[in-house]
Amino acid sequence: MHEMGIANSVLEKARSEVSHFPGARLLRVGVRIGEWSGVEPESLRFSFESLVAETGAPPPALDIEFCLRRNRCPLCGSIFRVEDYLITCPECGKTNTLPFSGDELQITYIDMEES
């Protein structure tokens, strides 16, 4: 389960950022995961929660924003949802469209409380 490694990396990065503020406590971490990123959101959540449960400190929360796969048509500019691997533009019929979103794997924010 590579989600455990990703959860560990997210937690390490968040803790590293919080360490720049002495006495601060990590409250919440936001991540953006694309449909085609290869990351299962619930496995990532489970892994993250397992890692933070081991510390004994009040656990930070993980907020996950899930992004659907969308493509953009270079001919007409239409942005559309990709379903069942069909990438043909529904507006003009062009078959050679380009990925627009859905492969994201990003930390979007780190929320902390300073004491």
C-alpha cells in the first residue's frame, strides 16, 4: 500500500512547516488528489490516521479534495469530464484532447495553532 508512504511524506512535510513556529500545533492538513493519481483517498486517510494515532498528541485532521479527470479540447476549448476513458470532445468531436485535471497529488494547506 503506497498510500502509507504518501501519508508519511504528507505528515513529515506538515510537521516540518509547523516546526518553523515554536510552540505551534498541527491541526489539519489539506491534500488534493486526482482521480488518475493512483492514490486511493480512503487508504490515504486510513494510513494518515494510523500514523498520527501513534504519537499520543492530539491528532491532526486530513482533508481530502478529490479531483475528477477532465480533458480540454485544443480545437474548441471545451473542458469536459472523462468517463470510461472516452476522451473525444463532446462539443466538437475532436478525438485528440489533452489532460486538464485529475492527476493531482498536492498538499493544499497546513493549518496550525500557535500557543
